[in-house]
Amino acid sequence: MVSSVGGPSVPALTTALLKEAAANQELGIAVVRKGQNIERAQGEAALKLIDSSSSVASSGRIDLYA
């Protein structure tokens, strides 16, 4: 029974598990980067909207009641 635990397929299984873990980690990083890109684009769009606002008070502040 103990001899059935080891064998030539153990290193291959370990390698496959490590490759799967690395792929999952890369996927997680890609998802986080995509989220950051979306947030960056939304921030830039918000800044453009603020810059294009025509209702800026003379003190340099945005008139929220216009």
C-alpha cells in the first residue's frame, strides 16, 4: 500500500499542480489589472467631465446648484 503512494507520476503531478497554481495566479493578476484600467478610465472621464463643465463659479469651484 505504501509503495502505491510514490511512483514515477508524482513529479509530473506536482509539476501539473504548480503550473495550475501559477496560471490561477496570473489570471488573478490579469483581473486586478483590468479593474485598475477600468477605474483609471473612469477617473479620466470624470476629470474630463469636470473640466468641460461650464458652470464654474468665479472662486474656481463647481456650482452644484446650477
